[in-house]
Amino acid sequence: MAKVLEGPGMGLLKKWGINVPGYVVVTSAEQFNPLVSAHAWLKESRLVVKAHEAVGSRMKLGLVKVDLDLAAAQRAVKEMLGKTLDGGMTISQVIVSEMIPHKEEYYISVKSTREGAELMLASVGGIEIESNWDKVKKISVQVAEVPSKDELTDLVKRAGFGRDLVTRVAEFAAKLHQCFEQEDAQYLEINPLVSRSGDGELVALDAVTLLDADARFRHPDWDFSFAAEFGRPYSENERAVMEVDSKIKGSVKFIEIPNGDTALLPAGGGASVFYTDAVVALGGKPANYAEYSGDPPDWAVEVLTEKVCSLPNIKRIIVGGAIANFTNVKKTFAGIIAGFRKAKVAGKMNGVEIWVRRGGPYEKEGLAAMKTLESEGFLIHVFDRNTPLTDIVDMSLKKEAAPSRGKAGTAKTKSGRAGEARR
């Protein structure tokens, strides 16, 4: 699941026939003046300026300014850009939108469920929706089904909308569900939804949009970046790996964790969690989340490896995974080896130890290729499926010498017997 910022989220709503205010996203004060010349509504309407970042409670944090003329909006843009929040996040962009005159505010959302989707609606909305949650009414929609006109009309009536709004709100709900389905969304929320004074048109003033990031290949018009969920923008290296991930069969993932000493390069999401838990349990500090899975091409794994090797102040890199069913160990290891070599040439591997444990198709050839890095000056320890999965974490963090080996790449456990592979 990936979050989309308000601007791109509004763009998706507009694509499916949902009314949204005029809006522009601004990354510098200098950029604002040319936009004023291109959009007449910026001069003619009252305006709203909001931080365009993945941060909640913007109104309560003072990151939303309303009912502004153009001059006040320009000042708000200058004041907001570059502002640092508690926790270290810096506002790097703002969204300036048309202020829509209205009296009442409503709430509507669609979220993914195991059975399909749940559509929720209330005749109250805005920043106090949580205190009025008992007024939210809902219906369930089964997978691949579309809510009927009668179902939506009944939902609108139960939610307490007046007779003059029933038809319009039901039609709006149908459009939102269509957007949810067609855009591979996992959650869409509009709060507030308003009825514009004068013509009564329903307009979405704000949007929370969560999409299935792995569906990006089906949507060539998704020209936006996903928003980080941890209080800061994605780093340049994180965005580079996301770009690769969007283009390949299989998957590569990478998130940086500040002040870590142990870099992780696991095969598969399960292994990522398993190794992270093991590092933390033994007192280590993970420097990143990463995974490669689904038999990605070796060049994609090479890019991921380079980014992992670029992490600052790491003491060790753990390359681990269970026994693969179909991922070609030799091929993916070729990408990792190429990444290691590039990093070494760039001076990024000095004093960094590498610990490897893997099994699967072509594991013998892949592990043998990995072991040849010893002759190139790498500090590397290589183990096959006979070593328990997280023993390499224990050895690396306790700085134990590599156990004696029978056959190359097969470590003995502390009891002296070859360990069973943990899958």
C-alpha cells in the first residue's frame, strides 16, 4: 500500500468525473508567480494554502491557511516552504487551491476489505468527523461487484442527507467507487465533501489516497511519486530503487533507517522481517529495510545492492534468505556481486564484513561465485542451506570467527552438527 499526496490524489478523482477545486503544487516561492499568470482563478478566487506532505492534522499544526487573497497566499507559501516540524521533517512543497464557498461539510470513503470494499458515508464531516463517527453509515460491496442505485440511495438516506441531496450524493458515491476499483486503490477518503454555494455541485475539498503500489505497471498515467509514511520525504536512493521496482518483473524494495550499523539485503519480505528481528534481538541497529523477491533481473538487484552499500557507517552487510522455490540464486547473486564490486571501487566497502546465507535453484554456482570475492579483498563469509537462517546474524554481531567448514560454504552450529535449514 502506498500513499499519494493530495495533488495527485485530486487528479485521480478529477479523472473519474469528480469535481475538485482548482489547485497547483508549488516547490518554491519563485515558481508561484508564473503559475498565477497561467491560472486565472488564482487572482479571482479566495485561496487555501496547505503543506503538501504526508503529515496528518495539518490544520491543527498550523499547516493550513484559508480564505486568503493572492498577496496573503504568496506570503503563506514563503512562510511554509522550508519550515521544519517537530521530528525533523521539512516542508518541501505546498498546494494552493481554490476556496470553495459552502455551508455544510460531509464525509465519504471507500476502503478495501477481505470480501471487496466498504463504502462509508456521513452527513457530517471536517476536522470533527472522529467525534461524530457514530453517524457514519456503510455498505459492503463484494469483489468485482458494483453497488446498485437503490443500495446507494438507501445509504444516503440512512446517513441523514436531505431530500434535495440524495440523488447527487448517490451519484457521487458511485463515481468514487468506480475510481477506487479502476485505480487499484486500497483506501479513498474525501473529507470534507461539500455542496458548493450557488449551484449546489458536490466538490471534494481534500483527499486521502492509498494505492496498490505493485499495480503501477497497469497505470502509465501514474506520473507521480508515492509519499513516504514515516515523517520525511523519500531519499534520492529510495526513489531510485522505487523507479527500478516500477519497471521490472519481481520486486526490489529499499528504505533507509538512520544511525544503523547493520545493512540488510534479504531475499523476500518474510526474510526481511526475520533478519531485522534477529538483528534487534542481538543488540544490533538495522540501517535499512530491503528485499528482492519474485526472481527480479540481476541489473535491478545490482542497483539495490549499490544503494545498500551506500548506507553510512555500516559495519556489516547481511545477505540472507530461505531456500528459494524459483528465484535463480546464481542470477540474483550476479547482481549482488556486481553491486559489491562497484561499491568497492567507489571506496564504500572499507572494513565492511559481508555475511551470506542462501539456498535454492543454482545455489551451488551462486555461492561459489560469491566466495570468489575473498580473492578480491572482500571480507566475506558464505554459507549454504545447511546453516540455520539467522546464525549469520549471531556470528556477525558477536564478531565470532567463521565456524569450521566441512564442505565449502557449510557451517557447523555451536553443537558441532550441521544445522537444519530454517525456511
